[in-house]
Amino acid sequence: MKRGVSSKTAQILCGAGFTLSKLKKASVEDLVEAGITSANAKSILKKIGTPIETSEEKVSQKIIDSKEGVSQKIIDSRLGELHLPPSIIDALQHDLKTIKLTETQLDEILKMTVDAYEKAKVEPCEAVGTVAAQSIGEPGTQMTMRTFHYAGVAEISITLGLPRLIEILDARKVPSTPMMTIRLKDEIKGDRDAVRKLAWEIEATSLLDLGDLSIDLAEMQIIIELNEKTLSQRSITSKDIAQRTRDKIDVDVRLDGLKLIIHPEQPSYRELLQLVEKLRSTALKGIEGIKRIVIRKEDEEYVLYTEGSALRKILHCDGIDPTRVKTNNINEIADVLGIEAARNSVISEAMDTLREQGLEVDVRHIMLAADMMTCGGELKQIGRHGIAGEKASVLSRAAFEVTVNHLLDAAIHGEVDELSGVTENVIVGQPIRLGTGDVELVYRGG
Amino acid sequence: MKEFSVLNHNMVPEHILLTEDEVKALLEKYHVTTGQLPKIKTSDPVCKEINANAGDVVKIIRDSLIAGKALSYRLVIEG
């Protein structure tokens, strides 16, 4: 049994019940288990003639297997147990895949992540509204007062900067410069000619866009000389135009070659001027409200930018991609796509306006404002006619705007102020119920 | 002219009508009454699409810029 093995090792092997035949089959780990150092075990096996290399490879392979197998399964189940937002879970899952860890390391990482998340959460009794107001208000002081700016899209002017931000938060019925971004179906979005044709199709075309107008005062008539090139461009014939003009405005129209001669009902100067105005504003073709279209190429696809907005009609047009149509008229979005879409629109419009001015405001503040504006199911402005005007407290409303009116109305109706909010408590000189002021703790010294 | 469901628009998040049991569980979880939830009107285009009636609660799965996905709830009101 000796064969050059030290007597001590031999004793251990015998104690563990190894016979020569058993020893031949045994691997390094088996011997290590029996209480022999791995270096010793290797030398024993070498003497017996067991091929050590393979068993060594097996060992290292096993360690890798056990590491990866255990981790991946455990990572997934551990992540499932955590109460973290999906974006953090995704980031963890992605990053944990690239490194090898033991279970304790994994636990450590997850614990630190959860701790950091809990720390980042807003604290109870924090005045989030005030912080949001300040966070939007301070950058507002740095914004330019200039209204017009040619942002990227040549030719179409858009209200930007402070006026636009005010417009968004005031939930104006119609923005001062309504604008749409129309993206197109895959079939035609790369074809310039097809896109241009579609643009002519959508753009509102009045009679005055198609020819030159002159007023013949002697005969009391309007003469429009149609432009042949424009007609073929917009694929419309002079006959069509005459017919459509008759249908839409109900006047006497005579066609003489490429000349349209229009008579007002009564031959008066006033009547004549009114008719010109009517011709100017009536769309013979296209969608009313879309005053102009600019086509721009944006990474391999053509995009239509329109001056004027008509979301409901555009959504049902052929050739456009209805899922990606955008407008800057938030009230229109609320009407056509619903209150949740309007909320998204408030957030993205406000963020874009701030970002364009080079100001970084945390999106959470804007989200809070958007949530307040939409929580009643309809778009409400932040101001006297919206959120601020609906506060329960008289003093709080009076402190905001039109003080006397509110106090007078409250006196007439005999309103009661519960003094539950912040502003009213500041007015009467009580501690406000915010932060530490909202916690009732009694310290018992002893 | 063709039909287009507003639910397919990029800006409209997913709206799901909750069953009565789900509403009960929700109110219990957050210790609120239905009146304390944000509102959505029956005239809202999305409400019409999913046939929501006044008194129902809809669950909204928003794409959040911060959290990835965020859940929100709205009470359907007459309007």
C-alpha cells in the first residue's frame, strides 16, 4: 500500500476506506475530501497512474458551471422580488450579465441599488409642487422673450421660448403658431415625387394660389388669370376650378380659356371686396387649416411640416402614417386622441421648448404639472381659470390673483376657510403643514 | 378616408378596463376611494374605443421617461 506515499497520507487514505482499486478510480477532489492536500493528492494519483489533466479540467469546468448556473437563475428570481421600476431592473439585468459574481456579491449589489433608490425617492411631506414651480420658473427667467424663431424647419416660424412655455401651461385653445409634423407610410416616404404630390393633396389651395387676381371696376367683376404651370403641378383643370368655385361660394363664374370671370350678386364696390376676401379664404382643394407645407428630408425619409393644424382630418388621409402624426396644438390632441395623449404632449412640448433654449429641467417637475393639468379629465390651465382658481381655500385663491374679487365673493357667500393648505397658514401666521411641520412628535425627556 | 383607431397612435398609452375585483384590490392597496383617482371623461376618444362607462376604472400603462413603464389609474366620469 505504500509505493512511495508518506506513511501519514497512507494512514488517512486507509482511514477513508480507500483500497488500491478504489484509489485508481478516485479523482483529486475525492482525495481532497478525504483530508489530503491537493498537491499531495495529485502526486498520489500520478504514482498510481490516473491521468490528472482531465480531472483537473473537470474541476475548473465544474466551478465555471456552478458559478454561471447559480447566478443567472438567482439573478432573475432576486430581481423579480425587488420593488424597483422596470428601467432599473433592465439596467441591472443587462449589467449583471457581463460580470461573474458570487451570491453574496450579488446580494450586496442589489442591496446597494435598493438603498440608493430609496434614498433618491422624494420624502414624505416634501413640497413637490413648490419645488416644481421653482424648477420651471427659474429657467423661465433665463428664456428669451423673442417669439419667432426659425427652428430647423426653414420658412415655417414657430413660437418658442417663454411665450411658448406660457402657452403650454396656460392650455390655450389654439397656439399662436399651430404646426404639424406628418410622417408618411413606408411605401412613399422615400419617394420625393409621391411625397410632393401628397403634399399638394393636403395643402389648402384657394383660388388665389392658382392665378393672378385683378379687379375690373368698370365692369364690376373679378378676373383671375390661372397659371397653367401651377394647374398641372396641382393636377387640377380650369373646368374643375370653375365648378368648385360655384359649389363652394355660390356665385356666377364664367370660364374664358384660362380666365375666370366672377360677378358679385350685386354690382357694388363693397360686395366686390367681400367676394375677394371670400375667394382668398375658401379652400378649393386640400384640408382647410393647413396653410402651407414644407417638405424636409430626415434620414432617408421625407417629412411634411405644416403651418396650421387639422389633426382629425389628417389622421384619415391616405398615405400618411397616422401613428406618428404630431401637432403642437395640445387642446386638439385632447379632443382627438384623449386626455392621456394630451398629458404626453404637454410633457414633450414643454421639455422641447426648454431644451431648445439650452435649459435642462428634470422631467419629473413637468410631469407633475402635466398630471395636475389633466387629472380632471380635461385640459386645465395652471392659473386663475384652472388649477389655482379651483383651490378650496379662499385665502389661498385671494393670495394668487384678483384678491378683492375673491374676498368679496367669499364674504357674500359666507365661505369658511379650513386653513389646511400652505398659503393660508402663512397668511394667518401658523406653522405650515409641510415637511417637519406635518409630523406630530412629542419628545419625552428622561 | 379610412378608419383609424386612436389606440394605435404613438402618443396614446395602453388603457385597460378593470374588473370589479381588480378595482377593489386597487382601492385597498392604495387606501383610496374611487373619487380620489384622476378622472377621464366618457367623451374621451379612448373611452369610446374601449367602451368604458361612468364609474369604471381604467388602468393606464404609460411609457415613463424615468421608470420605463409606469402604472396609472383613472376613474371614468360622465362628461
